[in-house]
Amino acid sequence: MTLTKRIIPCLDVANGRVVKGLHFSSIKDAGDPVLLAEKYSKEGADELIFLDITASQEHRETIKTLVSKVAKVIDIPFTVGGGVKTLQHARDILLSGADKVAINTGAVKNPEVITELMELFGKQCVVVAIDAKRNYNLEKGKNTYSEGDKKFWFEVFIYGGKKGTGLDAVDWAKNVEKLGAGEILLTSIDMDGTKDGYDTLLTKEIVNKVSIPVIASGGCGKPEHMVDIFKMSDVDAALAASIFHYETHSVNRVKEFLKKGGIPVRL
Amino acid sequence: MVKVAIFDYGAGNIFSLKTSLEKNDAEVDVITSFDKANNYSGLLLPGVGNFDPAIKSIRDYSKTDFADYVSDKKPVLGICLGMEMFFEKSEEGKEKGLGVIDGEVVLLPHEMKIPHMGWNNLNIKKQSKIVEGVKDGSWVYFVHSYRVKPKNTDLIVADSDYGITVPAIIEYGNFFGTQFHPEKSGKIGSIMIRNFLRECKK
């Protein structure tokens, strides 16, 4: 046996509460991130990721409290991200009990924060989140791909997918690895929310260009999609939110499905 | 209640380790030097930070020597970097290691994905107090870029397959080391934490 593929439920948190459609009968308060973290952990999740979608200054204290509460109840690794811009903010999160911190906009605006964090805490704590989207306006110097007769490049977006940066996602991924990132959380904006499956092309391209672990995110609508992305790329982990938010797809069942599909998972 | 100390190098999350020890009924103090009262039944060197600064914080900032503090009786659990420091030297830094165990620490081969991050199996090679109740093949959580190479390979209690063989658990007298993170390895990790605390009680 060798290293297993990781299955990572993602919890979007606003003002210290889990948001997005949740349908749990077994949990009285589905919005409580601590209860959900415990539930996922017990079901066999390999890691958890919390993304603070409010991410404003006022919520920093809320997040710190949340992180230490979660750290007390689970004994698997977890990452916290969303609006992390400064070294101090990242430090707060890590010292409150998170194992890794994910930075996105903060890393694009101020890439040296990646190196500073790596030097202080080690690269295993530093996850760079990259949100990428196809841009059909071809530019010189970008890595160009085609699907059918359409040609495009992958552009990095920041501020929760709202603002393009002009950065080529493949080059940016190579760059963050050099700067000291220990892992990449790769979200396809094109596939996110579609439930049509992960972005195979984007994932393959990035995974083949870096030698740090990559987490695929965006587009997972059913367990088959996880089998597909693990078979079609050498990606290390798959993140999903909505499929775990219904009890028909508990983490455990998803992993059993993956095992039947020939994917090495921890069961 | 058994009382143990976690040595804090000053740069990392030791919260999870502390929580894990407390959940298993230990009283835990976080210490930053070996100069204060030594009334602990065991010492833990956590697995966060970098080799050189961590070694310096252990070696240079206390009047009391690490070897004197620990003697040959106090159980010590080194996790990840904490275990790597037991050795003579590491490719991660320039400083000398603690030199408790003969051998060195080397970077994982470049053709592998580094860090080795995630859940991998333990191949238990021999019995040890630390793996009592742990089944061969159990899953534990790794996150590391270096691996240890003890001169005496008999010290290796368990290893793990990452394309190359990674020593996962080391035992040498009162020194126990894990390359993975027991505090992040669910129930299996908790068993090993309890086994270590049981040694501390003796």
C-alpha cells in the first residue's frame, strides 16, 4: 500500500456559522461548524477545510475562537482560509490550532507572505489557493490550450472569483511552489457550482507542472466525479462541499465507492 | 494524573498535541527552557518548525543540558522534526543534532512529491511499547520532507511505503520517535499517545 488519496469536505463559514444549503437530520444545529467538523471527522474525512467567506477584519476574532474550538474536537488535520492577507493573521490562525492556512488574494497581492510563512512555520503549513478560469482572449506568453475549436489560457482570479489578475495559473502555480508553498488548493471557477465534475484539463496541467501536493476543487456533484479526477490525473486530494451536505453521500460511503473504483483511500 | 512537558521552539501549532495529551488524561505544561523545575514524567518534542532554530532553542537557550534534563530514564517522544533532532545531523540545517541516535536526516528524493503529505500505512516490523494495540497496516497522517536514516536499522519499529521506505517509528531506550503526527492520526494516533503516557507513568 502507499499514500492514499485524500477526501476533504469543505465548510464555508460566515460569521462563525456554516452557510450554504445543509440538510442534516442527525444534527440539530446544522450551522454549527464545530458539530459538523466532528461529524465529518468521525465519518472518515481525511482533512477538513474551513473557508471564511465573510473574511473581514471584525471576524478575525470569531475565526480564532472557531479554530480553537474545532481543534479541540477533531484529531485530523484542518486548513483555514478566506481573507488571510498578512503574516500576523496567518499566525493567529495557526497558533489558535489550525494545521495549515490557505492564502489566495493575499498571496497574489503580496507573494513574499508565502515565503515569510514558510520560514516561520514550515512549508507544510502553507496552502496557496488558486482560483482559475478560462480566458478566451489569447495573450502572448500565456500557456494556451484548446477544447474543440476554442483556444484559451487559465487566468488567476482573486476576491472570491470576482477579479481577474492577468496572471497565468500554470505559471503562478510554479511560482508559489518556488516561493515556499507546501500545497495548492486548485479551484476551477468554470466548473465550480456546475456539479458536472472536476476540471480535468486544469488539474492535470497544474499537477504535472509542480511537485507539491495539489487538491482539486470545483464541480463535484457525485462520487463518480472523484473517481474520474483521481484516474485522469495524479492529483492528491479532492475537495467537495455540496455532496457531503446530504446524508445520502456520507464521507464514509463516498470513500467506499472510491475504493470499489480502484482508488486507494483510508477506510 | 501524569504530568508531561511539551517543549515549544516558538514557531508552530502545539495546540493539537496539547489537546491530544489532555484528552488522554495527562496534565501538560508548555516549556521553553530546561532551567525550571523538572517534575515531569515525560517530555515531548513537537513536530513543527525548522531544524536549525528548533535545535538552537533546545541547545542554546537553557543552562541545563538536554541530556542531563532527560537522563536515561525520562521517556521522550519526538514527533516529526522532534524525532529528526535526535539524530547527528540533518540536510534541513547546518546545526548539529542532539546526537542521541547515530545517523542522519536526509531530504526525500526529488522525484517524489515533497512534502509526503497524507495518510499512509504503518508496516510494523517489531513489537514496541509504543505500538501496543496498533494493528499492522494502520493509517497515520504524515507531513514531512525529510526522512531519518539510523545507522542501526534495528531501531526502526515501523516503516511506511512512499515509493521509497520511510522509517515511521523509532525506539531507542527511553527515546521514541514518530515521523507521522499521532496527534493528527485519529484513533490510532490516540492509542500511541496513550502508550507513551503509560511509559511516563512507570
